[in-house]
Amino acid sequence: MLKYVLISIGFLFLIEGLLYFFFTQYMKDMMKIIENLEVEKIKTIASIISIIGASLIYLTIRGYDIS
């Protein structure tokens, strides 16, 4: 199980690093937009994304019967 957790974290870092590398200016522009958003709106968006992520993990584990 720990192997899957470490692989998942590795993929997360890889994808995040590539996004910042290839889309640096876009990310800076997005930070300016986020800076102007209300705190509650940011929390709502983060909650929705977290629920989607948790659902994907659950459905993947359930579908592939990873133990």
C-alpha cells in the first residue's frame, strides 16, 4: 500500500512541476486572479476539487480491487 502512496505523490509532484515549468506566465496570471477572489469562493472551489479527487481515488481502488 505504501508503494502506491509514494508513486501517487511522485506523480503529483511530477505533474505539478511540469505545469509550472511549461506554463510559468499563465500560472503567474492565475495567481493574480486568485488573489482577487473571495476566501469563501476559493474554499468552495478547493472543496469541490478535493471531493472529485477523493472520488477518483475511491473508484479506482474499488474498480481495480487494489489491496
